[in-house]
Amino acid sequence: MTVDLLDAAASGMDAQRAALDVAARNVAAAEAAGPNAGYDRAVPIFRVVEGDDPRVEFAGTSMQRGTNVDLLTEMIAVMNASRAYESDVSLFDVGKTLAEKTIELERL
């Protein structure tokens, strides 16, 4: 069970890291295009992989046609991804602590 918890947390961290990368690419591309040029916003797509140990993975991006990148929207996306990443890190730490306690109990 602890290994499943660690896998789930790690897959969530990977997915949120990818979301942060997408937001960074959006901002960089919008800045490079300039204020008068349009740039379609990339939106991360996630999927849940079902099975014995369900996990989340980054499935790519979709482009929002006709919408320019808005820095405020991207900053909100960065904050959301950062909070989700921090949550996954906390979950991973709980799983690690459980594994350590289980090992300690087996030694007794």
C-alpha cells in the first residue's frame, strides 16, 4: 500500500511539473511574439491511468485557438500547479514516513 501511495504522489508531481512547463512556455512564447502578435494558449491535458495503482499522467497539450496568452491567467495556472505539486510532495512524505515506520516495526 505504501508503494502505491508513493507512486500516486510521484505521478502527480510529474504531471504538475509538466503543467508548470506548459505555463512557462506560454509566457515565453507570448513575450517573444510581442504585444501585437497573437499566440494561441497551450493547455495541459491530464489523464487518470486506471489499474491496480491508479495514477495521473500528463497526456500532452491542446491549443486554445483564438485566445492570446494572458499573463494573469498563466500566473494563476502556475499557482495552482505549484499548490498541487506541494500537496503531492506532502503526500509523498506521508508515504515515506509510513514505509519507515513499517520497516522499524519489522525489526522488532
